[in-house]
Amino acid sequence: MQSVVQIGSASPRAPTLATLEYFCNLANRQDGAPVQRTAAEDIALVPYFSLGGFAPGSETLAKDAAPDWRPRPSMEKRFVRSPDGCRYAYARFGSEEGNPPLLLLSHFRASIDMWDPALLQRLAADRTLIVVDNRGIGLSDGTTPRTVEAMAGGIAEFMASLGLGGVDVLGFSLGGYVAQALARIRPNLVRRLILAGTAPRGFGEDNAAGGRVRSIISKELISPKDIIHLFFPPTAVGRAHGIEYIRRLSRRQVSPAGDVTETSWRAQMVAAEVWGARDPLAAAELTAITQPTFVAHGELDIMVAAEKSSILASHVPDSVLKIYPGTGHGFLFQTFEEFGTDVVRFLADESYQHAVLPDWEMK
């Protein structure tokens, strides 16, 4: 049975943190019984990309009845000061079974809180997860760098502050740029590498650099409608997955969140433009990434073309590629169970099936 929810015009002001905590605490009652809320109520609780503001547009959303929901692990913030004096915000949770920790690096305009709780729960089943806000992002101190290499330097400083080395790293989108630079510049810090929905340096700007995508990601306020458009394919199935992603974000336990300021995301945008500038010598850099690497992408990604992952996989020596059919930029959230299983198997060095796109050379 389908229910249709009307999202009407609303004030563009963000819900306060107190409001978020109130509703999420209701959803996490001690008796374990979830509070039933409509999709509209869930969406209205999500401050997209921590912009300090929120602009839900008028739209009708059709979806199947919501599945049963169980409370997710809390993203409680911790803080550590790096050797150079910068205070970093991070979250650490999951199993302590002895597997190397998995460090997650976030996408453009995202703080710690934008990771899908369902994916995190899958990945944390047999290892410790560490999710960090880089310099100038969220609750971390400092100024957001304007180059990817400097961003990688910030992550290296954070790792040094926790005594981390030889960890596994998953970088999504912009976080994938940073993960590549980290693996190349500080190879001793990275054991295995997962590059999700990302692109190599020097092979041209991503789709997000122009057109409607650029106009959306440059808005002062990004709405749930916008994020569904950017991350999920324009199909009934894609939209349903987008709405469920929003619901999962709204229903997790909350701890204080930080904004991604306009100064910070504009610095990220500059770094992405520099990263995409064509450079015939860039392909040689990829051969310096010697760690085992899992390259993954959504087939219908409108932000970063799937061919960019094919380029990555064709130049990184010890890499495998999987394209997830019928998915967009947020494929890892749309297929969290499948992708999470693929990541776990890759990190355990198990064999698994993967689909490969034809190679594209830089033109």
C-alpha cells in the first residue's frame, strides 16, 4: 500500500538542536518502541549538510509503508588535539575484535552526521569505525584548506594525534580525493583503500562543476528534495531509497552538530576545481598508490561520472572495480547492505564478484 505525503511550504529556518534531540529521544525510548512519525516529520528534522539552515520545498513524495526501525549507534562526538595544535572532532564506535580500524572521509559539504546510520552499523559489525571532521568542518578547529593535498595533511595530523597507522580508509566523493592523496603521500598510514563515487586528479572537472548540479550544491540552503535529486536516481525506486535515507538520518541518536560554513565549503569547491584541472602527468601519480584498492561507483551518478572510477581502477595497480547498477552518487546509502558486505569482504581479503566498465583514457 502506498501513502502520499504532502510537503507543504515551510519556514526556511533550521529546526533547533533541542528540537532534533527531543524527537530523536522519543524515537529511542527506553522501551525500544519506535515513535511513529510521517515521512514529512522525519524530513523536517534533517538539517542537510549542516548548513545552519534548512529549506524544504513544496513537493509530494510517494513511498511504501516505512519498514520497522531499530535504534542506531549514537554518533557521540569526541575531541583530540593534533601535534600542531588543531582540535579535531570525531566519532569512534563499533566492534573491538582486533581488525584494523576503518577511517571514513566525508563528501563535499558534509560533517560527521551525514553518514548513513545503516551503512555505519553494517561496517562496524566486526571493526572499529572512526569518522572525522577535517580542519574547519563541523566542530573541528582551523581553516578548511584550499587544496586536497593540504586536506590529506590535516587527516595525517589527526591520525598522528590518535596514534593511528596502517588503518583502512574509505573516502566518499571529495573524501575519495583526500584518501588518494593520503595513500600516495603517506603510504605508511593506509593499509587498504576504498574509493567510493570519486575521481582521480587531473582528468577533468566532475559533473558537479557545472549546470544544475553546480547551482544546487552552491545554494545557501540545501533541501531534502535537493539531496534526493543529487544522490539518488530519478526513478520511483531511487526516490523511495532517498526518502528512507532521510528517515534514517532523522531517527538516529544525536549529539551536538557543527555547521559547514560557506567559507569552508567554498574552500572545498576551490580544492575540487584544482583537483579536476587537466594534467597529462596525473596518471603516473595513480601508479604510486600501491595499497589494495576497492573502487566503487553508482551507475547513474550525476555528480561524478562513473567513467572516473574506471580510470582510477585502470591506473591503480592493485585495484578492483564495481559499478552498482541503477544507483546514483549515494549508491553506498542506496545499497548499504550490498556495499557494506563488499567492503567487509574486501578488507578481509576475500574474493568477491565485481563488474568492470570499459577503460577511459584522458582526452
